[in-house]
Amino acid sequence: MAISIAHKLRALKEGFYPTLRFRLYAPALTVEQVREHDLPSTPLKETERRASRWQEAYGIEQTEIDALASLDPETLEEIARQAIEPYFDDTLEDRVSEAEAEWQRKAQRKVNAAAKAERGYAKLRENAITSLTKAKESLEALDAASKQLVSPRDLPDFDLPEAEPKEDGPKPLVSSDMFLLEHIRRLRARKSYDSED
């Protein structure tokens, strides 16, 4: 499946979206996990042309991930969480909240400074609070005056923090940064069960 998806992503990049950036990883049940959890295997089909290369490369028959899902779903969940952990930035939500709060503080300072500098704004606000008989008119005047204080382009830019995945995760099978020949070499090696990749 990973090889097929990699080919499709590369075709989309080469044919339609030259700026497309991608990294493809091949998360799967590893041979080590099959051995560690003593998962059952089933013989490879006689029609499978690569069966001998598979057995030579890995020393086992095929094991479907369904076996682990049935026998030990908690372990499967743990393996899945470990596989995605390098790509999850658990600090991003806090950093976005902090950046948003900082932007709110800066924006409020701009609005407050503009309000102090604008003659008549404070008086209009005071009239709106203290004069019940003229509350409607004062609030409408306040609203109109407030719209004139600061234009959206005067507010600070909001810099949204980006995810910072951990650098110690596994290398991708292929990525958009690779030259086409390297991309093809890696996919061919994977298809032939070359253990170096």
C-alpha cells in the first residue's frame, strides 16, 4: 500500500502540483513486533511471486495486523500510538493559546492608547454609562467613535505557531524533497524487501 500511495503522490507532484511537499512513512506491524508478541502467521500464497524473497529477508511467514487486533487490542493501540508519537506536537495547543493571549494583550494596548489619544471618546463613554435618558444615543455614538479608533491593519500581525515534530522520529520511506531517482530506488528496494531500507 505504501508503494502505491508513494507513486500516486509523486505523480500528483510531477503532473499537477509542483509545489506539493510530502513525506510518506510506512507504519506497519514490524517483524520485531510479530516476534515480541508471538503473533500467529499464515503461509504466503503459492501465487505470491515474492514469497521466497520475503522469507529470506524477514525469516517469517506473513502476519496480518488483524491478528494483533483480535488477540491483543491494547498492544495494537500502544504500537499505533508509538508510531504516530514522533509526528505529534503536544506543545502546539499551549503555544497557540499563549500566542493568542499575547496578541490580545498587544491589540488591547493599541486600542487603549488610541482611545486615550482620541479627543471626545472618554466623554462619550462617560455619557453612555451615567446618562440613562440618553443611553441609546450615547451608546450609538460610542459605537461609531470606536470604529474609528484603530483600523484592522494597525493591529499587530498574529503569528500562528507551527507544529515542531520531534527530529528523532523514523526516516520517511519517501518525501517530496528527494530526487525522482532516489524516490524510485527506495520504492523498488521496499518492494523487493531490501532490509537496508
